[in-house]
Amino acid sequence: MTFDRITIEPGKRSGQPCIRGLRITVYDVLAQFASGATEQDVLHDFPELQHEDILACFAYAAEREHHSARVAA
């Protein structure tokens, strides 16, 4: 899976994953959803974003979760 909408630049937002080189991080978007925001709320707060950017954030987070360390039982 490619994440062409997700960029990581060492000098931007401390190297956090951002959306299309903007200063909006994947975390910024996901945190809004976690606090109960709707897609319309997020797009209103970040008018530079597109629906596809939000989907890319979810896909990026899902991929990171899939590859995260697992604790043995």
C-alpha cells in the first residue's frame, strides 16, 4: 500500500507524518475524530484537506497498527 498523500519531512512538525506536505499531521486529523468530530467538522477546521486525505490518514494509522509490536501472552 502506498501513502502518497502522507509525507514525512524532518524539519516539518518534528518529522511527524503530515498530509500532502501541509503542516496538518495525521495525528491532528485522527485526534479530531477521536473527540467526536465528523468528517464535515474536520474539513471545516482544515479547509485544505480533501476526503481522500482523511481516508489516507485512516489507512496510514491502520497500517501502523498492523505492524506494531505485539505483546506475548
